[in-house]
Amino acid sequence: MSELVRFGVSVDSDLLQQFDQLIGGMGYANRSEAIRDLFREKLVEQEWETPGKDIFGVVSIVYDHHTMGVHRRLTELQHESYVKVISTMHVHIDHQNCLELIVIKGYGNEVRELGEKLISLKGVKYGRLNLGTTGQSVK
Ligand code: NI
């Protein structure tokens, strides 16, 4: 870890009060840690847009397994993609519904593309793509 640097920031008092309330509710012990996390968040978001950089994504979907072909198509999409499928977890929620978590790694545009294809598939009731980082560019 490099040395710590202190710097001053000018901010509107109302905005600072709102920020303090927000981070207090999130469990931050102090502003510094919350601000460090904001820095990291922005750096990771930039990484998602950088061509040629690997990122991680977690796709979570809920679907009705009685819908014809949905499970087969979900599997085909993963096999057809250039993105590496690292792991999948399947949970039989109840008689009708399944939850699937799919961890994928690849370039940002490819991870987004596969995530969006999986989520928009007919029979998928709910889907979300969370983008992550390999951690290489964030200190
Ligand atoms: Ni199931």
C-alpha cells in the first residue's frame, strides 16, 4: 500500500449532511472509508468500459422451468458465448421456479452482451447483471 495523503474538499454543507446520513446508515465508521469506496467504485466502473480488460459479472435469473425450452436455451447461450462461464448455481425455489446464478468473466462488452441475452430470454421472469472487477486495477 502506498502512503496516505490528506486533501481538502470544499462541499456544500447540506450535501455533506446528506452524505453523512447516508454513510451512517450504511455502517461506515467515518467519511474517509466511504470516500475511498466511492473512488474505487468509479475506477471499477471505468474498467468496465476499457477495451481489452477482463471483468467479472454475476447474472442472477429467476425462471419458470415449465416454460418450454428455457433451460436448454440458457445452457446454449452460455456454450455459444466467448465469455468464460466460471460457475453456475441452480436453486429449485419451489415447484415452478428456479433461481440460477451464473458467474462469468470476459471483456466488459462481452460480459454485458451475455448477461443481457440471458436476462431477456423468453421465460425469464426476473434477471439482473452485476458487474465486478478482477481487482487488478483497484488498490
Ligand atoms: Ni430448478
